[in-house]
Amino acid sequence: MAGERLRVDVQGRAVELSNLDKVLYPAAGFTKGEVIDYYTRIAPVLLPHLADRALTRIRYPDGVDGGSFFEKNKPAATPDWVRVATLPVPGSSKGRETIDYVVADDLPTLVWLANLAALELHTPQWRIGTHPDLMVVDLDPGAPAALRQCCQVALLLRDRLAVDGVEAHPKTSGKKGMQLSCPVAGTQSAEVVSGYAKRIAQELEQRHPRLVVSKMAKNLRPGKVFIDWSQNSAAKTTVAPYSLRAAPTPTVSAPLTWEEVEAGAAGERPATTPYGPTEVLDRVETYGDLMSDGGVRPALPE
């Protein structure tokens, strides 16, 4: 029934759910209840990627065909058990000096956010109070380039980063591109991390000018893959691994194996359709968390 509310216990926290039958992905008939179910089931591998990170949400209260809004500040009526971190935001366009960020460290917070139709979860490359511990590279294909070309560039990046002892973990963006997440030492500033990513992007552009572009100008990008090194700015966030995306049907930013990337680069797996929630849950059953870094976190050459 529309407007019906249900109070549930999630690991000892009382969470109020509402409108579980509300369709948030009309093309697939995918409801808010199914969104909550997905986030509940994926939580064991998702939460470690959200822990201690200031969370930006993109909310779709009327579904993906309705309006959406970015939300950084804690919502009104945030439960007192939700962890909130007050952090400075220098240069805010809204004149704020600080923002009260939600930190999703546990399942009750994740369920509460899913009930607010926070479909997309985006995190910075740093944990609260630290330097960046991730370097993120976004691979954005300019048509007619597509995911196959992204896979080719991902392999070039993997091999070049390995020369400096940097391990890269590939994932789909959940839309048309890919991202590489690279654990780093967490002892260097965002400027150092961004500067290194920019140098690598420019180096690959010089070596592979028909495939790679490192500049953001759209007129340079048709038929090439833009290596977006600027994701490592202290002000940027990236969609979290296992987060849903707002597409006509529910898709997920899904971690990949390098074998899959190699197959994609060869055109053997035409990944024109991103992975959906059920597929990603099945993949976790098979692979576990492909984004687990194993504790290897090198410092970057300066």
C-alpha cells in the first residue's frame, strides 16, 4: 500500500522502511524493496569500500526517470546512531565552511540510505583524516570507441603502473566506461597522486596517440579513450565498487578480473550490457571481493 511504513530491526538498530513497492527503475519494474535487498546482500563486500569515507549520495526519490539530487550533507531526521563526520569544504560554491557527511560504516546505515532512494554511492579517494590511499583512473570512451577500447587502455595502464609497483583493480563504471582503482601508501598529498596519474596518462597518450587522450576537451576525444586523471583531486569522488547506477535498468559498478578485461580487449566478450544486481551477487559468490588489495600500498614516484 502506498505510504505504508515498516519498522525493522537491522543489527540492533530500528530502521523505518517505506513504499517498498515503489518502482525506482521503471523499464525493469525494479522496486525500492529490491534496491534495499540488493544493498543488504552486497553489504559484506561493499561496506569495506565505504568505511571511514565521507559519502556523497545521488538520490532518486521518484525513480531514475524522475529528478535526482546530489547529497553530501546529512539529511534531515538522520538517526542519532548514524555516524556523521563534520569536515571542512574550502571553496564551497554554497559558502559552507563545513559539511556534516554521513559515513556508511555499517549495515543499518546502508539500509537507511537505500530506503531514502540513495541509489548511487560515491566516495573520495581518502579516508577521513588521512591522505589519499587510492589512486583512481577513469576511462571514458569517445564514440565510436567503446568498452573494448577501454579494456585495451586498461591493460596498457596495468602494465605501465606495474613498472612502478602499483597494482590496479579494474571495474566497470556501470555505464559506458571503466575505472581502475589503485591502492597507494596514504602518505602523499592529493596533488602528488593526481600529478602522477596525469604523467602516466600523458605518457600513454604519447605512445598510443590513436587510442589514448589525456586532455578533457571533447573535440579531442572521438574514437579515443580519455584517461581522466583528474579524479584524484581532493574535491572529487568516484562511484564505489558494487554501487548501483541510475540507468534505465539497474546496473552496478562491477569489479572485473583481468582475464575478463583481456577478453574484452580482444573482442571476445562484447560487454555492451553492464552487469546487473543479480549477476554481481552471483559473481561475489564465485570470486569474493575482486577489489580487495591484500595490503599492498606503495608510495608513488614523485
